[in-house]
Amino acid sequence: MDSDSLARNRLAHALFRRRLPWPVPDWAAAALVVAVAYYLAAHLGFALTLKPHPTSTLWPPNALLMAALLLAPARAWWWLLAAALPAHLAAELQSGVPTAMVLGWYFTNCSEALIGAALVRAFVPGPFRLDGLRSAGVFLACGALAAPLLSSLLDAALVRWIGWGQGDYWTLVRLRFSSNVLAEITIGALILAWAGAGLGRLREAAPLRHAEAVALFAGLLATCLLVFDLPQAQNGLAPALFYAPLPFLLWAAMRFGAAGTASAIAIVTVTTIWGAVHGIGPFAGGAPQDAARDMQLFLIAMAVPMLLLSVAYGERDRARGEAREQRRQLTHLSRVAVLGELSGGIAHELNQPLTAILSNAQAAKHFIADKNAEPELLVEILQDIILADQRASEVIRRLHALFKRGDTLLQPLDVNELVADVLGIAQGDLVARSVAVVPELAVSLPAVEGDRVELQQVMLNLVMNACEAMSPATAPEERRLEIRTHAEKGEVLISFVDTGPGLAPAQYGKLFEPFYTTKAQGLGLGLSLSHAIVCAHRGRLWATPAKGRGAAFCIALPAIAQPR
Amino acid sequence: MSSAQACVSIVDDDMLVLRSLGRLLQSAGFAVRTFSSPHELLESRGAASPGCIVMDLSMPGLSGLELQEALARAADPRPVVFISGQGSVDTSVAAMKAGAVDFLTKPLDDGRLIGAVNAAIEKDRAAREAHAARASVEARLATLTKREREVLELVVAGKLNKQIAAELGTAEKTVKVHRACMMRKMQVDSLAELVRLWTATRSPATG
């Protein structure tokens, strides 16, 4: 896998550097990696061959070649196929097969990789990623079914024509076809899944994930060795034992994606065939051809659904993650929008203490320069400077808490405290717009569970909306915002009642729809996001006309503890 | 020095800022009074004493601009220096049009604040002096009899005694007596001086 992803990187590198006069060394490096891997894969194929069966149970070089083509741009394909020739010759000529047959096999192996890669690319353009049900389906249908079938028809014909193999044409087709299908599903999928997942993800994962992976693969390996590679497994229980690796495969599919599942399948495949080759395990004992067929059917029947399941899980997890990220971004966007609306007020909130600090310091300087500084006066000045400084830090702290981007953090919250914090943040705007705040906060409220930042953002949004509704529509002396909190039927209610012009009856129904706005410069996201946030807290947010004039916005949140 | 008697009234709803500005202006040698709301300032009836007002533009209850209007209605002549944390062009233009001496943004530069306060106090002093001079002329005018007033108006219009006598239908000698009385009451020695006083009362009020 590592060598393959290295090859992929090299290929990509070469693509980006194609304007250089010598792109060849990069292709050569990728091709060399493929050649070495092809040679090793051929030896693995020999090792997994049931003697004196002429065709390997699992023939990995073709699958490796196809995976390399799928990861590389089409213009690199001929380099990679050419690189496989010396590796093919070096591996096959040791086995005493006639040279014509060896060359014929090279031709049919290349044809399989080419047919598969071309068909897959026709449906899924660009470098292949095993990351969705569609791409997995295309790979299984074209790469693991059509390509082995077509190349096996060709291969069997060549074998008959050269006259080297035994058996009739259709037997040859069946033998080669099944060993190549198994190789594509195990080795091909393994390479493609790991190339897509990347090794970087392994390093980023949490220690607990590493521990889980170790537990999974150790358990799977132990189970497989026990079931397939020990003599005592050859008893009446054998068919039932075939299911022993299944829980591990499901575990891998649900928790470790396509790469984890393909790795688990590879472990099952190698241990199964290794046991049969060495005459142990449930598949040993019968005729080699029957054993090979049984193993291939068993492994293919297990691998295909597991691969599809892992891909489907991965797709669903990704969709969920994207939805979560989208909501996070929207929440942040609306925070930034609120920040924009607030910025005038924030400047005022910071300017006040800064002014006090500067003027106090300058006064002290003048007093001292005029030798007019009494110690008591200087102490008073310093005391005021400290107070002003503390006030400025408090403004910064509240803003930081409000606009810090982070994950939702549920904790017990005092609603009155939230209201006080929000009023502190909005103070500048309330004053600038001459809005008088009338808080009526219940004395002993039960706590609610929620995210402090998100709930503050909702309240701030309602306060800012009320300010904008009243200024300039309402005369300054009548601009009043009543904020009431009280507990009722296991809920904590917070209402914001303004004395603005109110809303038309038709508007109340649409208020919480995204992109609905009554403001000239509004985004129309504030209330819909607020609604989403309150709903995520299992609460309700609604609007009603206020008594007299204006509008009332109410939040109801489930209480978590009874008041003392 | 006039600024020694003049008093600077500071209005800001933020106690920390109010105290710091008070200290800063005290350290520069001004007499200072502080008010934490526009209503306190209006109720203090400080219009009679010389000085100026330094106030925050945005305060709850009554905004700075509204307070400026209220002062104008109360015939408080004291010049206003506005300070603001968030000076928009619109509000500063409105403030300056309504007669503000200066418009400073927080945090304040002490040099600029002291300069603005000095300019405001100077403006107040000049206005008060002009007002006082005019009031004294008006007082002198009020002591004239009806006939003396008629004579005065004709004299400053450049008429000779003979012409005045003809116009008023009296003897030239009588006009001379009225004229001498009028000059004495107006406390002037020359015609030129009389004309200057007279034009001063007729020119539009300043300050």
C-alpha cells in the first residue's frame, strides 16, 4: 500500500511538473514501484497455489496492475504496463513454463488490467476513489467481473492454442476467471481503499482508535488462524466455524471504512488459502480444484457484501459530517453577522474604559508635573484605572465567549445569568438606540441544559431585532424592551417584548423560515438559525403580538432541576 | 486669567469616564463640575456663570443633540464640546451646525480636549463681553427721554442741528440742549463714539 500510494504521489507530481523537459524520471520511479510490486505479487500467487493445480487460487498481479492503472492518469498507463513485463518474465520464467506461454500470459494479464481500468474510468472519470456505493458498484461490475471474464476468454484461447495447459476451454476459463475475481475483490479493493484513505489519517487518529484497530485485527487474526490454520478444526463443527470471522468483518465495515474492511478481508483470504495450501483447515483434504472453487465462492460471497456495507457506512458518515459542518459554518456566519451589527456598540463599550484609563493617566501626569499630586488623589486615579481595565477585559471576555468557534458544549445554565451577559454585550447598542431595558427576572429559576454560546447568540439576536424594530420606528422615550424569565410546567420561559410597530399577522408564520427577512439589509438567517438552535435544545421559539403594540418573542427550554 | 473663573460642566452617564475627564480638566487648571445625566445639568441652572459644557453624545434618556436643543431653548449660552465613542459624519455635522465648538472622539487626546475647552471658554467670554457691552448701551439708551432719543437717531443719521430742528419743528438752540443731555447720558464725548455704540446695538446678536 505504501509503495502504491508513493507511486500515486509520484504520478501526481509528474503531472504537475509536465512542463519540465524531463518528466521521465518520475514516471520511471512510479513504474519501478509497480514492477517490484508485480514481482512480489506473482510470488504471493505462487505461494497460494494448490499443488498440482495449474492456476493459483488467488492471482494478485493482475489486480495490482489494474489498481495501479485506476490510480494513474491514462497517459501513464503504457509506462506502467511496460514496467510489468520484466517483472512478469523474472517471476514466470523461473517456473519452467514455455516462453510463448509466459508472453501470452503477460498479454492477457495486461488486457485484464486495461479492460477493467478503461471500463471503470468510462463510468467514474479521474483517479479512482473507493468512497461511494456508485464507485464501488462500478468497480465490482467492471473491474471485478467484466474484466476477468473477458480476459479469461482470451487467456483460455491462448492456452489452448499454445497447447500448454490441461483441461478443456471452458474449464480453463472458469479456473482463471474465479481466481482473478477473488484477486480483484481482495487485493484490488485493498489497494484502492488504502490509496483513498491515505496513511496520514492513521497518524491523526486518536489513541483509542488505534487500540480499537489493534483489538479488531488481533481478534480477527487469532480467529482466522484458529478456524482455518489448525488441524483440529477439521471436525463436524467446520461449517459453523466459517461464520467465526463474520463479527470482526462487520466490526470493520461499521467502524473502519473500506480500508479497514478490505484489510480484514485480506487477512481472512490469506489465512484461508494458506491453510488449504498446507493441508490444514476446513478446505484441506479434497481435490485441489474443488477446494479452490469452494474457497473462492466462500471468500467472494463474504467479501462483496462487506465491502459494499463499509462503503455505504462511510458514505452515510460523510454525509452526516458534512451536514454538521454546514450547520457549524452557518452558526458561525450568523455570529459574524451579529458581530457586524454589534460592532458600533462594541467600539463604544471598549472606548469608555479606554477613555477613562487614558484621561486618568494624563491627569496624573499633569498633577505630577505641576508638583500638585497628593498621594490620596493618585491612589484614587490608579484605582479608577484598575476598574476601567477590568471592565475592558470583561467586554473582551464576553465577546470571546460569544464568537469563539467551537463544538456544542452542553452544561447546566442559569438563564438569568445568560440574560445578564447578553445585556452586557448589547449595552452599547441599547444606549445608542435609546432603548430602555426592563428586566423582570424570576428569583429562583431551575437550570436548563444547553450550550452557553449558542443560547446567548439566540438571545442576542432577539435583543438586536427588538432594537432594530424600535429604532427609529418608535419615539425614543417609548423604546422599551421587557425581558421576563419564569418557570412554568417544567420549562423555563424567556420572553422579549418590544414596543416597536409589531408584525403583520401574515408575517408571524414565515418569521422562522430561512432567508425570510423584514430588514432592508438582513440576511434572513438570524431567526431561522435561532429556531434551529432552540429546537436542538429540545425547546421552542415562537413570536406573538405583544399587548398594546410591538412583538413578543418567547423561548421555552426544558428545565433540568427543581429550584431549591 | 478668565479660564480661572470659568467653570467646565462635564456630562457623561459613565461614572468612570466622568471622573477621569473631571480630573484631567482639573489637572489642566480648570474649575470643574460633573453631571451624570443631561437632566442634572438642566436642573443646575448654570447658564449665568461663565464657562462651557463638555458632554457625551450618546446617553440614555436624552441624547447629546437633544440636550443641545434643550440648552438653546433654556437660553443657556454656554458653548458645547461634544465627545463621542462612535462619531459618525452625520451626527458630527449636525452637532457642529447646532453650534458645537468641537467634536472629539474617545479615547480623548488631552491636548485636543484642553485646546477645545479653552476655545469654548474664550468663545463664551467674548460672547459674554459683547453681551455685557450691549446691555450697558441698552441701559444708557433706556435713560433717554423721548425727544433725546429722536435727536440721537437723527444725529447718527448724519443730520445737522439745523436740519434736526426743522424736522422736529423746534428751535436749533433747543436741539443743542437735548443733544448735550443725550451725549452725557450716553457717556460719550464724540459723535464717532456715539455712532459706534449705536451700530453695536443694531448689529445682530452674537454668541
